[in-house]
Amino acid sequence: MCIRDSINAEYMGNSKMEKLDAIFWGELNSYFDSKYQGKTVDKIELYRQKNEFEKKVTLVWRLVCVFLSLFFYLYGNALTGKIFSVEQLYYFTSWGGIATCLYFIMATLHQRYPDSEMITKATILFCEIACTLQPVITTVFWVVLWPVANMMYSRFITQEITVAMTMLHGGFISLLLVDFFVFLPNFIFFKSHRGCILGIGLLYTFVNFCVTMMTGTPVYPVVNYKDVLSYVWLLTVSYTHLTLPTIYSV
């Protein structure tokens, strides 16, 4: 019997939401279920430090990350003149920035409430989302979008704009890289979450399309929906951010 079949059998008769939760989180639920206290769930152990010193160091790091990530997001968007504007959501950078801020906030709360099922699940999910979006956002921006912007709008690019872009497309991923390799060396993505992560990319594609069609102005110059290359870029970005969940997944 496969894992999915065993999960379905275990939750037979439960509500549809409980069944979906069981499929989405798999054996992580067993950690919080008294019937499975004898099981070892490695996915949650990655958030538990071995001694008090490690706990304190991790807590300090996470608090620093909360401050810096919020600073990058708020100050970076303030310099571009789009702080607290709906227009922020037109850009994939904002989606990745919000996910990163929420991850560090939830991870900090998890240090205080390690046995909370809701906080644990939220921490893991936001970590997966942030760690999959940021590499794609950062790479595409510096390799494609920034050179194009310098060619088309060089006279509008001030030092303040450059600083803002560096914060938004360099600050977040720097924090995540340290966190991922130093504080989460054994992090494993859930295969069952790949659909959710892919859905975020497809949802943004829909938002991008709607904004471009309604305003008549492309959100990104390379995606105007008037040539094949636009769709190639969208499909590439939508599926590339599944690389990490595919490599580091169980």
C-alpha cells in the first residue's frame, strides 16, 4: 500500500478538509497525533535545535531576518514610490518579498511555540514558497530585466532606484541563502506542495496578463503578449521555480 493509500485509509470517514490536509501534509500530521508519538518525523526536526545555545543563536538570527526583510521590502518599495500600493502586486518581486517576510516572522514564532501545529505548517509552507520564488526572481531580474531597463530607461534610473532594486533583488535571497544552508541544512520540500508552488506561478501569470491587457502597458518589457517569446518567458519562469522542490523533496 502506498503512502497516499494509507493516508486515505486512516482518514476514512473524516471530512473532506481533513482528508485534503492529510494528503497535503502527509506524515507531518503524525507528529501532532498522539497515536503516532513513536514515529520520527525528520521534516519537523529541522526546526528544533539540539541545545539551548543553538536555540538562542537561531532566535537572534531569525529576529534579525525579520527586521531586515521588512526593511528591504518597505524601504525598497518606498524608494520606488509604490509602498502600500496595489501596484506592488503587479510585480513578482513583491510576491517573493511578502513570502520571505512571512517566512521569517513565522520561523521566529516557531522558536517560541515549537509545538504549535498551525505555526509549524505555516513556517514550512512559507519557507518552501520563499526559497523557490527568490532564486528565480533574482536571476531573471539581474540577467534579463535590469539590462533591458538600463537600455530603455537609463535616464530615469537614479542611485536611489539602484539601491532599491539591490535590496529587493539581492537582500531577500542573501538572508534565505544563509538561513537555508546554515540553519536549515536538512530542509526537505514536500512533493505534495509542488502543485501549490506551481499554482502561485500560474496565478501571477494570470495577474500579469490581466494588468497588461487592462492598462495596455506590459508589467515587464519582455512580456507583452504580442510575440511567442513572451509566452516562452512566462512558461520558463512558472516552471523553473519547481527546481528546488523537485531536487530536495520526499
